[in-house]
Amino acid sequence: MAKDYRQMWESIGVDLEAHDKLLNVLPPTYGQVYMSQENRPEGMEYFDFVISEVHGLRIQELQEHKAAGGKVIGAFCVFVPEEIVRAAGGICVGLCSGVEIGAAKAEKVLPRNICPLIKSFMGFKLGKVCPYFESCDMVVGETTCDGKKKAFEILNDYVPVHMMETPQMKREKDKQLWRSEVQDFLVKVEEFTGSKVTDTSLRQSIKDINGKRRALLRLSELRKNIPTPISGKDCLLIEQIAMYDDVPRFTAQLNALCDELEVRVKEGKGFAEPAAPRIIVTGTPMALPNWKIPHIIETSGAVIVAEELCTGLRYFENLVPEEAENTGQMVEDIASRYLNINCACFTPNEGRMEKLVNLAKEYKADGIIHCSLAFCDPYLVEANRVENILKENDIPMLKIETDYGQEDSGQIKTRVEAFLEMIDKK
Ligand code: BJ8
């Protein structure tokens, strides 16, 4: 980071000592995982810059927004409709929780054997490590999995949490419930920000967020080419940054990168050899800076062509219609768009199975790697169903269960290499 931001971090309540520890880990990891890649597109420079300033410039922007009377609202799930926050003049930031930090503090209030993502967000908050978390005026929680749902009750002692009841099924009555939750969220955001959501502001916000999704979809389309013009690791990074960067700036930068990638495609330039095995990763979200599995896959000779993850397609597929005339209709459109997300917290979750089979065809994938965080019941249990359906469709799959530690990296690498070898012989 070019500038010294310590004063700013201290003023928002960040524990500088704990924060230093986090910053000491990030740059070497980033250098090792990202800067070691060869032949990266020039347009990645912007995203490298964003990471180099991850706790600097963007936090400063959030603080300026707050100083001007704006609110910052944090979210842990792609079910939180960011259109509504933006329409009320707020900034919605996806809080990441992709690193083990503050575990000792988190374990004082949570069981030891809980999903690392939940432990991480609790550790971040109790340890006052994350300037994004410390910038949030409110956090939006959801009733997706049990662990998160109950953890939000505890989190509410430290930061105001607004809970949204996310249904577990997709029947008509669940859709109605979800629509009313989205409507209540709009009212809550209006009260909290003191700004009315108008037809005009909501329509514009829908267009802005759709613009971001279109750019991400454009990137995904380009990855269907053989050879794919960009690494999966770079795409995951872009998808992670999408959750907290300024919306129009991010969209413009990503579109510029896509322009460059289109030229690469025309010239037949790829990230890897055309014969490199093409892999889709699916499972639990890979929150920043969790790049462990993608790094292992792509340093084993394969290329990741899509992420069926919440830090991936689930975040940006499906747009909200832009033609609605009034806020009521827009709220309905937003609710239906979000209820299309195929999270394993739903039962049944057939949409995810169909999606995976189709993605494998569309992206000409040779195999799918199912990555689940330890103790995540919804994804770990659903992995078996995914495996059966992929088997029926003759799509090879490897199942990985892991956490944020690096101790199992060697063992996972051996399994990934064996999987790639098996695909190669098919
Ligand atoms: S829409 S995947 S972001 S809930 S990994 S905390 S499920 S025990 S993150 Fe998720 Fe929304 Fe679903 Fe996506 Fe629980 Fe599993 Fe942990 Fe999880």
C-alpha cells in the first residue's frame, strides 16, 4: 500500500496489531498465487491494484461516503439484494471471511467444529481485524444454514444485524414469503439510510447492478473458448472483488479487460495449452483470500473455466428485468431473480444438478471438482447427489472437503493430479 492508512484504521476501531498480522500474510500469498502466473492479460493490473489497496483506498472511499451521511451495509450471502441498498444511496459490501483469523476469540462463542467461514467472520468481528466490517453501519444476515443463522444472533451484540428469512424451498408460498422479506428489507433500508427508494432510483440501481452482472457474464462467455484466454484464478479474483468494489468503476474496468480478452481469443492466445484439462469448480463460496484449491488445480496443469459458486456464477447469472414501471413490480422482479439462486440450503435443489450438467457441456469441461468447506452440512450432503447425477451423465467428479489451513495442500494436490491423469486417459 502506497500510503500509510494506520490513522484511518485506528479511527474506525481496527485492532492495529491483529490487522498487521493479517496484512503480513496477504501480500506474500498474493505474490505466490497471482504474480507467479505467466502471460496474464494487461487488464489484470487494475485488479492487482485493487488488492494492493484492499484495506486502503476502498476503505477511504467508504469513510468519505459515511462522512457525507451515507451508510455502509455488509452482507455475507448472495441473497442480499444489493439493488435496494444502492437505490437508497447506501453502499453494499460483501464481507469476505476467507481466512482463518481470530479463531481463538471466535471459539469463545462458537463451537470448535463449525464451518470455517462462520468462524472467520466471527473472529474478524470479535478481533476487530477487518476495516470493512468496522465500516459497516449494519449487517444483513439470512436464515440459510443453521450455523450462520445462529451466529448472526451473536453478531447482533456487536453490530446491528437485519435478518432476512430466506426460504428453504421454492414453492409458491415460499416465493410469497421471500417477496415480503425483500419488501421489508426495502422499508428497513429506507429507515436506516433516511433515503426514500423511488421508482427512478430503483430502476437505475437495477440497471447498474445488471451492468456489473453483464460484464461478469461477458467474462464467463469468453472462457468458453479453447484455449480459454484467462486463468480461473484471475477470474475468481475478479468475482471476489465484484462484491465490494465501486460498481460503475468495476464494470468499466472489467469490460476493458474483456475487450482485451476478445483480441486474445481472435489471436488464439490462451492462458494454458489448448489440450489442458478444463475444470469447473462447484461448492461452497471461496471468499477472499481463499485461493487454495484453484491454485492447486491450475498449478497441476489444468485450467478452471467456470465457478458454480456464490463467488462465481451464482452471484451474477440471471438479470433483473429492467422494464418494470413501479417499485412494487421491481421488488417482485428482484425477489424472483434472487430466488433462482441454487444454494444447497434449498430442498430439493434440482436446479443446481441441471445447471452443472449444462455447464459441463457449455464450457466443454472435462471434469468437475466439488469443493466444500469442512462442517458445511448442506454442501457436503448434497455432494453425493451431485456425484450421482454427474456419473449418470458421464462427467468425472472429484470431491474435496477442506478448510482455510494449508496443512492438507500436499494431499489435495496429489488427489487433484490423480484426477487430472484419470481424465486425460478417458
Ligand atoms: S447462497 S452458499 S452465500 S448461504 S459454507 S456458512 S452454507 S456452513 S455460505 Fe452461502 Fe448464501 Fe448459500 Fe451462497 Fe453455511 Fe456452508 Fe458455511 Fe455457507
